[in-house]
Amino acid sequence: MVNSMSFLLILSLLTFVPSCLCSKKLGGYLYPQFYDYSCPRAQEIVKSTLANAVANEPRLAASLLRLHFHDCFVKHDSKVDILLQGCDASILLDSSGSITSEKGSNPNRNSARGFEVIDEIKSTLEKECPHTVSCADILALSARDSTVLTGGPSWEVPLGRRDSRGASIKGSNNNIPAPNNTFQTILTKFNLQGLDIVDLVALSGSHTIGNSRCTSFRQRLYNQTGNAKVDFTLDQYYAAELRNLCPRSGGDQNLFFLDYVTPTKFDNNYFKNLLAYKGLLSSDEVLLSKNPESAELVKRYAENNDLFFEQFAKSMIKMGNISPLTGPRGEIRKNCRKINT
């Protein structure tokens, strides 16, 4: 009886152990200490290089935060090629050979920027510890450091991503939320990435820094509902100010602060602006007007900056873990703009 119980116990343990080992073998996790031995100064190099760049051009902080977001939301459209997933630095690849760069997609064309900063960071890291730190991890660290440099929260960035060997302009066009998407479309795009409505509202708070182009919100100023009138959910005095530099035609690339109150400071004024009907993009405004749950979150973050910061950090970690390439999959690019030969 004792022998039979011992056998059953051993059998149960054996059936459990492979599932744990299998998870690790596939590299299904990231952790902040990934480079502690292979490249101890990795995070320091990213932070110092980025700090210099942002000091010279403050707008870069928002641009680099956006790059990470636009990288993570793109998954390949083919089930055959598993070497392109979520946060895999596919957005950094230039067009070459069979690769059509995501830089030319609708969400990125004439707006994605900060690539030179990533190049500088990568070059420094290659001298410090060659063929070790991935471009995907550089993007994740740059997003965190950009947030901190502008006054936002910090968090430990899980590391260990590897870089894709391809890009998907189709995925970039289809998966990244657009400024004129409906609330349900935006939420669906988040849900498809494993993110929920809390993540949607918190991550939208990144619009507390940065700029948007006239072409991204012109419709709200002139013909939001097809009646040739300004969007009724936009403060009319604010709309009049916007029309001065965003005419009915022309001026597509004219830039406007996403948060006109504290445009270079990471804080919760973005949510306060929404409550005053002064959110710039339609995708901002729908958080307040189209869903009671998201509207309640907007109000809570407007009232409590610490609560916003806490959730933003949690949601950034969650977003950074969208289908990363780990273990033997993908590669560590020597140059973030092209795959290794």
C-alpha cells in the first residue's frame, strides 16, 4: 500500500514538472535582471543616452514612448512565420529585400520618429557588450525612461525580448488604434492584445505628453458627424483656437499639443482636459462620452494622479509582454534597422 502511494506521488510530480520546464524552455517569461551579468551597464547606457537626447529635444520623450506602443501592437498576419510577434522591434526595420517597413504604414508615416536615438543607444551598447541587448528591449527601456524623464512613474522593465526578422505593414495598418476609431473598435484592438478597458484608459494617458498633427483631428473641427459642423463634444472656444492653425484644407503636418495645459510634463492633466471637453483627438474624447466604465476611470484618474501613475506602470508592463520573442526565437540585431545577415 505504501509502495503504491509512493508510486502515485512520484507519477503526479513527474506529470507536473514537464509543464513547468516546458514553459521555461520556450522562454515564455521576461525578467528585469536579464542583463545583470551579460551587460550590467545596459540600463544605465539607455537612460543616459536618452536623457541627453530629450534634454536637446523634449518632444522625443513622447515619440519614443509611442514607438514602443506601435511596436507592441503589431502582430504578423501569417500563422506560418512565427518570427514576428508583438514587442519585437519590427517597427525599427527599414525596407529591404522582402521587408516592407512598418514606418510607411498609416499610423507611422510622417509621424513615427526617434529612430536616430535608438540607433545611438544601440551603437553604444554594441561597443559595451556586442550582440547582447536586443532592439526590442531598448524600446521597452526607452519608453520607461521617457516617462520618468518627463515626471511620470517608474517601473522595473521585464527584459529578455529578442528581435524579429521581419515586419508587417498590414499588421501596423490594422492593429494600431487610429484617432478616428470608435470606442468599441479601439477596445477590440486592445482586447486582441490581451489588454482590457483599464489598460486602454491608463495607456491613453500617455497623451499627457507629445503632439498630434492637424490631419489627425481636422474632422472634429469641420465635419465630425457629416453635418459640416464642429464636434459637439469639443469645447467650442477650444475648437475655435484649433481652427486658427488647422484649416479646412492644408496644414496637415501642423503640430498641436495633446495636453495643452502641461504639454511636456507627464501628469493627469490629460484626464482633466477630457472632463473639460478639451481632449484633442476623437479617440481621447470617446473615453468619456461612449462608455460609462471608461468615463468613470477618466474621472478617477483626473482626481488622483497617484492612482493614474500606479495603473499606467502596471499597464505598460502588461503591454510590454505582448507575445515577445524569447529563447531561441528571433535574433539580437547588430543594427536595429536591418536583420542580421
